[in-house]
Amino acid sequence: MNYKITDTLEGIQELKEEWVELYNQLPELSPFQSYEFNYYSWEHFLKKEGQLFVLSFYETNQLVAIFPTYIDRSKTLRFINDIHVDFCNILNISSSSFKLFKLFEKIVSDSKQVREVKMSNIKDGKTASQLNYHFKKRKSLNSSIQHSLLEIQEDGFIYLNSSERSELKRIQKKLKDCVYEEWGVFKEGVIDLVRNSMLDSELRNDDFLSASFIKLLKVLFEAKQLRIFSLNLNEKVVAISFVITRGKHQLVWMDAYDNTPYVNLSNYIHFLEKQEPGVIVSFGRGTYKYKMNNFQPLAENLYSFYYSKSLFLFTLNELEKLLKAVLKSVLREKQY
């Protein structure tokens, strides 16, 4: 097995044809692993934040794996745009994942550019397990974050009891004058208006739907990897859902909405009602109460892997993780 490190956008462009071909062989992956998402994430977001470090692996001169990663300013190897990615993963059709991850560990160990590895939001337990096996010390694997998904049934919300279905109908009745729409064209101005409404209401901070992020959304929309749905009330858009799409998998990635009561939840209800039976809808990273209680999706673990060459940094990271877990537990106790 041979490998190549790509550290420039021009190098990524040269890899495009092979990357697209490999991605097309892996229908279980999300558009977050696509060439378009990673290339334009780097171009619009990260090119000033570190160094590209995309690893491509070859068997008999054929591309069999890609690690879409970069090294940030703290010399940490991580997935490209992992802050915004709900599901991180590698692209892998290797005949020997054991050799692949063994070689990856050696590359990291030998690299003077890399001090730590932080791979977050890994959906595939096999990838997480291989990382945890091949890095022998100063490493940790946890699953403190979950995502949730729902397979659309023939009879819609029939799996809910009558009072739960009545609650969804009550919400829709409150917003009966809203018009639901799937966008056929990208409406940057409309996104800006709803974003500004959220900022004015202090529902989000200034980083939300930045100009750079909207550029990425447009690229994904034009590549048919993103669908956009909205609710209109009195000829004004009051809620938008951005849905990452691939085959029968639909991921509600993010939402924008004004302070009209229930509009975001109503947009979700409309979206779910429009899906064909067998479609798998993911509600993304996090198990938010309003999604879990109203739609009762299945919660699944996401994994985070950490490795450090420094015992001090490893210990510091573990202490920070412990403090966050304790704080989260205390807050949960207060809620219940």
C-alpha cells in the first residue's frame, strides 16, 4: 500500500476525478465526504486556519482510501470543516483496513507537523475502533454525542399515539396560513433576511450563516447535495431548513427561523409529511428535546477519537473532558 499527502488546493483539484469515483462507490457516506464539500469548505473557510493534509492511499496504483483532513494552527490533525460536519468519516474501499490504519498511525507518528489527532463526530464505529486499536497510548475514544434518525413509514406518524399526533396537528393548525415550499433556485437575499431576524432576536451569534458559509451552501445546492425548504407567512419567509441529501438519506443539517412561535417545528412536520416511505431522515448531531419528544427518532452514538504525542497535552485534554462531563451531568440533574 502506498500513500500521498496533498497539501494544496491545486493538488485537491488533481485528485477530483478519483475522489468522485471513490465517493460514488460508497453510498453509505454522506455529502460531507464528497469532493465538493471538502474542496469548497477549505476554499471558503479554512485556508487561513491551517495546512491541508489530505491523505490518499493506493493499492496497485488504484485509489482505495482518502482521509479528508487538515492540520490546524495548534498542530492538530482533524477532519476538514468538522465544526459544521454532523457526520465525519474517511472514504475507504481498501482490501485491508488493518494495513490502512496501521499505515495512517505510522504517518502521524513520523510527522513533525502533527502533535495531536482529534477526529470528531465519527458515525462509523468500525473507523473509530480501528483508530483506537492502532494508536497504542495517549489515546481515548468516547461517544458522548449522539445523532438521531427516523425511517418514514407508510402511514406517516401512525407510530405516535393519538395525543402525540394531535399535538402535531395543533401546531399545524396554529400556522395554517403558512405556505410550504421547496426551493428551485438559491435565494441568498432571503437567507440573509431570516439570518438577520435571528441575530436581532439573539437566537444566534454573528458567525451563524456567514457570507463564507452561504457560499458553501450555494455550491452544495447547485451540486444537488443540498435541498432547501421554507415556510412563508404573509408573503414573508419565516423558517428555512437546509437538508443534506443523498439517495434515500435526508439530513436536516441546520435551520433558520424568526421569532414566530412554532415555525421551525412546523417546517419539520411539513418536511416529514412530504417524504416517501422508506426514506431515512436524520435530525443531525445532538438529541434535542423538541425533536426527540415530537418525532421519537432513534438515537445513535457518534464517536470522537483523540491522540497526543505529549503526555501533558493528553492529560490536559482528559481533565477538560472530565470537567465537561461533570458539568453536563449537574445541569441534567437540575433539569429533571
